[in-house]
Amino acid sequence: MDYKQIIASYADKPGGLIEAFHAVQKEFSYVPVEAVAEAARVFNVPASAAYGVATFYSMFAVESRGKNVIRICESAPCHVAGAADVVAALERELGIRMGESTSDGQFALEYTECVGQCQATPVITINGKPYLDVSPGRIPSILAEYK
């Protein structure tokens, strides 16, 4: 399905712009600039307003990124519990740095704010699925689920 079809399917729904961006991102792993322009046309809002929505919310990306989005919480509890060591293990295992995607387009690394799992830190999410009490040694087996 292309982004035009996805956006059109939300055209008559309340809150459709945000829902359309979610659906486009689910399909493409990001919201292409062309899709933002199409959404502006379909929802009859200025392109700047549609782009503002796409860039305001941290769950949306407007640049191409890996299919499996790995986010690590950078809040104080995760930081104290060893998030920096988990970041180093992720970067080492994937061969990329935070904010980058693997060359095969399979993984992207991003920071995020608190994911509400402070009882079991550090926490990472992959495509929204939380992994609790993550240690550097668990990274290879967690990533293996997505390879």
C-alpha cells in the first residue's frame, strides 16, 4: 500500500491526521516528506501545520530510518541503572551510533524519555515492545528476535 492510499483511508476520521501519520510510519518506518505534503492536502491544512505535527511528536520520524526502532530511556533511573553500558552494547552489536540506522535498514537507535517502567531499569523498547532490566549481556539475544 502506498502512502496516498493510507492517508486517504483516514480522511474522514476525527484526529485522522495523527492516525494517518501512525499508519504511514507503521508501513514505512517513518513519515516521508511527500506523505506530509499529501496529508496537508487531504486534511486541508497548511503544509507547515502538517509538518509541525509530524515533527512535534517524538514518536514520528520524517527521515528514513531502520525498520526496527530501538529506543532507550534516558531518564535518571535508567541512567543510574546503567543505560550507558546498554547503549555501548547496542552500538557495538549493531555497528552504529545513537541516532543512526544500520546500512541494511533493519535497525535504528534512538533515545526516548521515560517509558513508565522505572521499577525495572534500564529499559529499551523495540517497535514499542518494552524490555526490562536490560544488561549489556542480553543485547545479542534481544536483537536476535528481530533478525
